[in-house]
Amino acid sequence: MSNVHAPRSVRLVGATPIQPSHRLSCHCGAVVLRLSLPEGIQDARRCDCSMCRRRGAIVASVPLDGITVEQGADVLREYRFNTHTARHFFCGVCGIYTHHQRRSNPQQYGYNVGCLEGVNPFELGDVPTNDGVLHPADRHTPWLHAARAELGVVPHGPGSCNPRITAYHHGTSIHGYDDKCNWCSTFVHWCLGQAGVQGTASALARSWLAWGEPLEAPRPGCITVLWREDPNSWQGHVGFYVRHDDEHVWLLGGNQQGTVREWAYPLNTVLGHRWPSGSA
């Protein structure tokens, strides 16, 4: 990351003045937006989240009422991932990202500076890169950062064992076991440990019902416990809460369809939501 940052407010990019009302369009011209930029381009930046690493755009922000869709509302497409808070918009014809409703500040849109009429973003010079890996919204739940870094971890096939999964078992009741046992609880325990939070050290999902403090309503990153097969049995599943709707709850966890991933479960199987003691 460069130490030379673009100024906070930019009113001239190369030979192009930034107008108080400036046009923005996709590559094919099917989508046209009108931006209110009375102070010019403010806080131009890059981001190193999984999305921005792939699209590589320089972005800046405006309030939600600072963007008007003048053309192409019918061809705009929307993409959401992870917490589904941020809404990413792109042209359904040429595929160019135009703007997004931000996760860290849902009252703002981020927009693609390279789509501003007459603007060559390379003429901005070096711009700062924001930390999108440890997102500002996740800084109170650092264990989620640890969990997301494990996405895609799977057991090995017969006759082999994934040492990454056996590492999740360290310090728990199944320390020394292979990757063929149920490991949702040890994964949660391991992720919390990476953030310096003590877990239950148990392989039983329902052990988390006696851990920490109960929450009346879930919050992103809390530990959510589900029942399996029978609500009155000892069996269960545990993971980190991501979101829910009227029918399903999405968890980020281990041993979810055999891997570390997000997965949706019936909302009526939730037994409880828990949070580390002293910080609820």
C-alpha cells in the first residue's frame, strides 16, 4: 500500500473538472446515473475485500440521495454475499460494476470512479487501500475473521486426514481425533480461541447453550445452537450467526455440508443464541 494518498476532495482529474452534478455510466451505456458531487470526489480509495480484489475499482462515496438512476434501471443487476448487507450493482449487459450500498455505512453508496464521464482513474495517482478483510463491521467479532479464513476446508478422503481439521480439535474433548468425527463445535471453539476467547472445549454442539450469555435477539457473529433430529435429544449443531429471514437462519460454521461454509437451516430449529460473557 502506498503512503502517497489522494487528497480528501478532488475537483479536477487530469483535465476533467468534476461537476456538481456529474454523469456516470457503464461501458455499454445501458446504465446511466447522475451523481451529486458538490465537493468533488471525496475519499477515493481501494479495498482489499474478496469482492474488491477481483473488480479492482477505485471507489468514492455519496449519500443515498446523491445518486439518481437516469437510464437502465431495468438492466441493473444486484449481487449480495456474506452478511448480505452490502448491495452491489452492475450492468446486466456489459457486466461493469457501477455502485453499491455500503455495508460499513448503509446510508451511503460507493460508486466506481472509473465510470464517471471523462475521468481516467489512473490520473488520480496513488489512493489509500482500506482493510476489507477485517471489515469495520467485524472488529467486535474477530472470531468471524478467523472463521472466514477457513472457508473451504474439507476432510480428506478415506485413508487420509486433514491436519487442519485435527487442529480444530486441540484442547477439546476430542483432541487427537481425525477429521471423520463431527467437528462443528470444535471449529467454533478454535475460532474463538484465535480471538483470545475461551470456548467450551467440548465436541457437543449443545454445550454452547451453557456458555457465555444468552441473547434475546441474534447479532452477527453470535454463537447459534440448533437441534438435530429431535429437539429433546443431545444432538445438535452450532455455528456463527450471519442472518435470518422468516424461514431460515444462515450460519457460518464447520462441518456444514462437510466443509467450512455458510449454510441455511430451518429457523424453527434454533435453540438459542449466545455471546461471550461480559460483552453482551
